[in-house]
Amino acid sequence: MKRFIKDFKKYWRYTKYATKAGLKAEIANSHLSWMWWLLDPICFMIIYTFIAEVVFTHSEPYFPVFVFIGLTIWNFFSKVMTGSVKLVKNQKSVLTRVYLPKWILSVEKMGNLFFKMCISLGLTLILMLIFQVPFSFQLFHLIPVIMVLLVITFGFSTILLHFGVFMEDLSNIVSIFLRLVFYLSGIFYNVYKRVPEPFNKILLRGNPAAFIIEQSRKIILYQEMPDYLWLSIWFGIGLLLSIIGVATIYKYENSYAKVI
């Protein structure tokens, strides 16, 4: 833990500048630049709203905002997961020349996607005005929910970063698994209402993506308190995964160069 804190302080400035550089590189040759970060979730929101309301005639109150919240959380979680698998191999040119704690790559990736998620959350407030979703002080409860999301995501990403160095097919496995998780996370439907008991509760509490999405919707759309008991449980799980992931990376990172 001491080494982790020491390295975090030492490489924080690098992480910050690397994140900014990555964001600038993404929009360097784009005519719409950062607008793509908004258009992507908006377009999918429109598509899923059309499918649910027109094709299947199933909907929820404030459905476009309902879908947009799900997409915002899911895009952050899933893109960190898929990107973590090849982080070390994609940074081979840098890592073979200078030393970096390899988990810093996960922090950098999360920083990039967290910035985009914050933009989407800001757009959520605009959508709330458009679709007349009531505002309340319950919105402040979103802060601990996002903190739990960050801890869980970091824990999973460090473990995927490590095994991604040694397993060539891991990216394909993760992509297939995330497709399944996507449909089980209630992005465009209400898990609690559409899935029969007790499977709905099992799905919501056992799937971190579904749980975080549901808690975010409770706060934003329905002005309800989040489930702090299960938030605490998932925070503990995320913290444990993070400790395991970082410790594993420290133990084996010297052998990464031989593999990549």
C-alpha cells in the first residue's frame, strides 16, 4: 500500500498530462472534435428509445433520460474493461524505455473515459430540463455511487491488464462476456420490473454495472436514496480487487517486457 501511494504521488503529473494528450489526440483530425463524445450516447439513446417505445411498446417514465443514464455508466465501464486487456502491449514502445508502474496505465485510461462520462452526466442535466425531470438535493448522492463505480472499475481493470499480457485471446473473451453483461444490465429496460423475482434482485446485486445504473436512476429520476448497504459491499469488493490487481502487477511487471 505504501508503494502504491508513493507511486501514485510520483506519477500523478504524468498521468494527468498523458490523459490530456490522449483526449487531444482523439479529436485532432476530427471535424466535430469533442462533439463526438456527446453524439455517441445521444444516437444510441434515440435508437434504443425508438426500439423500446415504438417496436416493443415498453417504456419507463422519462425514458430517453432513463436510457441515457444507462448508456453513460455502461460506456465508461465497458470501454475501460475492453481497453485494459491490451494496455501493456499497446504501450510497449514507452514501457521498454522507461519505468512506469503498469497500473498507472489503468488510471490513465479511466481518466480519459471519466472525463467523457462527466460530459455525458452534464448533458443528463440538460435532458432532465427538456423532459421535465424534477431536480432535488438527492443528486448529491450520485457522488458516492460514482466513487464506487471508479473503485470497482479500477479493480477489474488491473486484473484484466495483468492477464491481458499473457493471454492472447482474452480480448475476445472479454468482448463476448461484455455483450452478455450489456443485455443483463438493463440499459434499455427496468431489470426490477421486467425480470421475475428473485432473479431481478440477484441480477441487480450480483452485476456491478446493473447495480450502479439502477442506483443512478433511483437518484436522478425518482429522487430516492441509494442502497448504501450494497454500495458499501461493492466498494469493499472493488477495494479488494484493486489490492489484488495492484499487488499482482507489482509482483509480475518485470516479466511483462519478456512477453510483449
